[in-house]
Amino acid sequence: MHVTVVTSLDVFCRQQACAALAAQSPGTIVVFHDLLEAGVVVRRIFKDGGLLERSESALEHGCLSCTVRLDVVPTVNRLVEAGRRVVIGLPPAVAASAAVHALRAGLGSAATVESAILACAPEAVEDHIWDHHTLFESGFTPVPEDDRTPGEFLVGELSFSDTVLLADPALVPVDPLLRERGVQLIKELAPHAVVTEAEDHIRPGRHNLAEATARTLPGSVHIPAGSSSPFATVLQRIERPLHPERFRHALAALAEGSCWLRGRLWVASAPECRIALQGIGPRVWLENTGPWQADRKPLPAASAVNDPDPVLDWHATFGDRGTVLAITGPDVDAAEVAGLLTACQLTDEEMASHTVFPDPFRLFEPHETPLRSNP
């Protein structure tokens, strides 16, 4: 069975995307799941526009991952013999990666995920990125404990998905210039993805789980070959460790106006730790991802490293240690970014002094979730 996974932030974009996919491939089975309050899951199954099944079930733990594991996977398993092609419309705000991993674990070779598609209205993407409310507060999920922002969800899906389907729910008139700006932002944030209109003949990208996973690893950096005005992506590398206090003060300036700030840091207060930095709209956080490959004993072989960045960025003296940051936004000043980060690196005197620096980011403290702040 060939499976297409459709993820979205709202049901309107999801419905339009799934309808378009089914229309161009008669006989396709479309499965919608919706998570309501009190853990109620509504499942609807369609074929050629006709409703085959509708059911409701209550999950003991009404969370998004439980919905995927306890309802989506068993439903697809039932349909393995019923059709050659299935489109899964996930509940809003459910990550495609969760569904793909669950399908592989539950069904193995019985189901092949052909494509992971994000359905979205392009004119709303920039506003979603700058929304400081959680998904629950903004009404996208009934799960109060889900503290992700809409921007966090969208950037994660743009990174993982191989296709972005531009939906137009037509709830309100759309400004063509605003829509075009949103399309350009999507292409800047997801240069690997096939971007297509819902009313076009859709040619989705091909899902590759290894590549999708590599794009979403904390600290990984993937940038477009060229920028789409009015947005640009600036890449900056710093070989020496960063002074923690100087970088703490520079972080606010780096994040200001940035739609997406991401990369990995070599901070002098935690020199053996690879620190992932992620900033999406108003929310910025740091995460200690463990030791650098150069600090692992024994040094792992290149073939054993899931992340290709250490191999590609290996330095003769420092190994994979170093700071690599990418900043995407409107009117990003490359010279300003370079100046800010260069001023943060340790001087010759500081490198020679072997000073033990204080840890203003509390990088050695355990966190169940990444340390988050609004600079």
C-alpha cells in the first residue's frame, strides 16, 4: 500500500489538500482523524467522494501521539487490503514525523510512505511564525499541555515534509501580494520541498526518511542555494568558542526580526557540549545535545554518524567543534551578523588563559524540554 501523509495547522487547508490529492487519483482512500476535547477521536473514511465509515472513540490519554499510535496506525492496517493508495489527513498540529515513524514501526513493509505533505495557506505563514501563543491558546489543538507555538509546528513541518501544498480555503478574500510574500517565505524556509498549488496537477515530492530526519536534527543547518526576495538567509561560521556573556547580549540582536534562527554553538562555558540554537519568531531556546563527535571516545566512524554535518564541517584542529548559524528573515544584514558573532569569539588572550567561564545559559542543567526564553 502507498501512503501519503498530510499535515496541517487547520482543518480547512487539510480538507482542500486531501480532496485535491484524491481527485487526481480515482480510487484513493482518504482517512481523516480529528481529536476533540476529552480525548474523543473522530475518524472518517472516504473513497471517490463517498463516506465509507464514520466512528468516534475515546482515548484514555487524549494526546496527539496517542491518536496516531492508537487510531491512525490500526486504521491504516485495516485498509492495507482495501486499496492501493491511502491519503491520511492527520489531526491539526500533529507532526508528520510522528505518523511516519509510527506507520513504519506498526506496519513495516506493508505500507510505503510516498510523500509527507504540509498543507497551508501561504498568506498566513508569517503571522503564524510570529504568534507568541501556544497551539492550544490559538485554538489549533484541544490539548492544553501542548506548549508549542504555531510557528514551531510550521517550521518543523516545513523541514520534515517533502511537499508543501498551497491551500486557499477562501474563508476571506486574500491579498495577492501577501500571498506571494508567503510563498517566497515558504521557499526560503524549505528549499528542499516541492511547492505546488492545490488546483494544479499535483506532483508531490518523494519521501526519504533519512533525509527528512537529518533536516530536523537539533543544530542542523540547511540553507537555500539562492534567496527569494524579500527574504534572505545568512550563514555564518565561527571557529573559536564563543564568550558566553558576550553571546548572551548578542543573541537578542541576532534574533530580532528573524523568522528562523538555527544552528549549533561552541560556547566557552560548556566547551565539550554541542549546543543547538533554535529561534522561531518570538521564541528562542538552547538545547544541550551532548558531546561533540570530536569529544566522543572512541571517535565514531563517519558511517556511524546520523548527522552529516560533522563529517562535512570537520576542522583539522577543532574537529566538528565550532559555531554555525543560519538566519532567515526579511532584510537580514550579513555584515551585521558577521560582526556580532565575530565579536563574541574568544580572543587570543582568552584562548591562552584557560579561564573557566560562568554558564549564564544553565547549559549543564537537565531540562525535559529545551530552555526557552523571549530575548
